[in-house]
Amino acid sequence: MGDEGRLEGRRVLVTGASSGIGEATARAIVAAGGKVALLARSAETLDRLASELVGAVSVPADVTDPDATRAAVDAAAEQLGGLDGVVNSAGLALPGSIVEGDPSDWQAMFDVNVLGLLHATRAAVPHLRRAGRGDVVNISSMSGRRRASVALTVYSGTKFAVHVISDGMREELRPDGIRVTVIAPGFVVTPIFDDVPDEGMRGRYQDAMHASGLPVDVVAANIVHALAQPPEVDLVEIAMLSTRQGT
């Protein structure tokens, strides 16, 4: 494992690497001396990012497809000479109330935020075990610690699920020397609300995010901090808010 924030020798898969927290994390890992495999749906975007980052490889896949995800994770391990970390950053936020929201949005959020995390982790674990130790870093949200707005109730449910699933992962994987850390930020300035179909709602959440959100690089730095801990330290959770965002 690295020390003092350095990740020399580390080989880390990052899902959701095409933008937002995932992209920032990939950049931070490389800056800290690690190697990174970039996983997201857009091959073109990943190839462009990989060309910028020394030692990075592109393994495009949709995390909602377990077979495609497994193939991508295996390809990442082959190209990097193994894996000893996975950062589950792929995420989707589609606001809408329970009464008036779109059930297809609920399905999409659970498919990406919960099942996608499970697919990627399950595919990565054999490689982490072969490495002898490793890390699973799951990106949740402060919305996974307490319900956010009514419009984000279902999104919050997916992030509550990430917390309890991470607890189970930690117990299951501890004998293999694999640590599990949850990163739970409040608003972060990312494109996460760009695909909200309702223009008014999209604008409100984007305005709130830009007014009180954390810089994405701050979240990425905390992920690197968790990865760089000595082997005997498991950071269970890092929860953070901008000082501009209320509780």
C-alpha cells in the first residue's frame, strides 16, 4: 500500500470514469503514482482520457450489464498486470417524487447505483484476492446517511443501500485483506443532474449544486487518502459537506 498519499505500484479500476468524481479520481490516482483502468459506457471519452493519463487503460462497459462488466474488469486486470483496488463511482440521480416520479427512473438508479456497484465489485474481487490485499471504495452520498429532499427520496434509497451493502462487503472481504470504504459527500460540482429531463427541476438542482457543492477534486483527494492508508487501517467512511451546504 502507499503511504503519505502516494500510490506507487497500485492498480485501480474506476467505474464512472468518463466524468465527475470518477474522472477526477482517475486523474488523482495517476498523479499519486498509481495506474488506473477507466470503465464507463463511452469508449470515445475513455480513450481520450486514457491518452492524457500515463499508464491508464480504457475498458468501456455498462455496469448494469454483469457479463460486460466482468469482461471489462478482466481486461483491466490483464492490461495492468492485476488489480488491487476498485472505486465504484458510477452513479445516477434522477429526481422525482414517489407519487409523480417515473418508475423507469427508479429502475435506472437502482440498476446503476446498487446493482452496478455489485457487478463491478464481484468481478474485481478475484483479482483483489490474487493481489493479497486491496480496496473497494464505494461512492455513496450524504443522502445515504439521511433522506434528502422529497424529490430525491428514491435516490437516497439507493445510497442507503450502498451503506449497508458496504458493511456486508467489509465483513465478507476482511479475511482476504480487502478493505471497504464508503465516501459520502454532499453536493459535488459534477454533471450528475445534466440528464434530468424536467428543465425546471434540472435547473434548480444544478443551481443548488453550483452554489453549495464541493469541488470534485476534494472528493478525489479523499479517495486517494483512503487508498493510501497503511494495510492495518480501514477507513470505514468519509462523510463530507461543503461549509456552504446546510446539514
